[in-house]
Amino acid sequence: MKLDVIKLDGSKSGTLDLDEALFGLEPRADILHRVVRWQRARAQAGTHSTLTRGEVSYSTKKIYRQKGTGGARHGSKKAPIFRHGGVAKGPVSRSHAHDLPKKFRALGLRHALSAKAKAGELVIVDTIALAEAKTASLAKAVKELGWKRVLIIDGAAVDANFALAARNVEGIDVLPTIGANVYDILKRDTLVITKAGVEALEARLK
């Protein structure tokens, strides 16, 4: 498939042939869902925890004698039935991550790129290299292009001046090719990829 290539000032800079295996697939929601679920599970902290009866700070002394009180038999006040006692079967610190084959993750990325291309939300720019790291001029250019919630993917490394200028522009996120992922792509309204980024993605997802 062919797509127009533009410059940051909005002018046309030619066309680019995109690989059908990356940008021409029929997007499958089930594949995208599985990859996003895998990403979010890996990102979940899993630091929730409660104290068991072996961890609360109480004496283990028997609270009253076994017989003759008319009450139920009890031992330590650390038992879960008492206020401030330990929690029975509460959450413990753990990882929520689960495995997903590497080939399936790559397939998910191809479907995410194809989804953006099919929806008309993919933009190819010649380069994002800037002579100066000026936030005001970049914000003006982005406004004129109509980009609001946008993810920009550059080549192996993001241009330093562009990264500095984009840092304080609301709605812009910038990633190198190696950081391209399904969740970030789907979360934004527009996906912008540089020519260098397209080449790097094609090499990464061969």
C-alpha cells in the first residue's frame, strides 16, 4: 500500500510503499486484546499485601484459661476472628505477569499498525529532526497539522531536539522503534511514523 509522506510543516514530501504484511492486515480484536492484556498485566505492581496471624504484632499467650469461663476456647489474640488480628487468606505480593509467545507479540504489533492504517489514523513524516529545541514552534506546527492525542515513532533513536521540544507539548508522546508497542499505539488517536521508523519497524518485524 502507498501512503503520502509529509513534512512537519504539512507540505507533501512524496509517497512511500508500505509493507502489506505490517500495514495491510485485517485487524483482529482478539489478538490485540490478548497482547494488551499481557502488557497491562506485566505493568501491574502486585504490591498489595496484608498481615497474616504470623506477622501481626501481638503476644501469642493464651488470652484466658481453657475451661470454666463460659466462653469459647481461644488461644492467641492474633487469630483472624479478633479485631487487629491477622488476615486469613489475604492478598500477598506477587507478579501478575503471564507468558505470551514472542511471535504472537510481534503479530499483535503488526495488527495494531494495520488497525491504524485501516482507520486512516496513520501518518508518515519524512523526518522529525529539528534545528532547535523550541517547544512553541513545535506546538504551533502540531496544532496546524491537527494532531491532538498522537504517538510519534522515530528510528533507532529519537532526535534529541525534537524530544526536548515535545516534552512539554500536551498530547504528544515520542518513542524510538524499539519502544513501539500495541497498548501505546491503540491508546492514541493518531500514529505518526518517520521514514526511518518505518524502515526500522520492517526490519524488526520481518
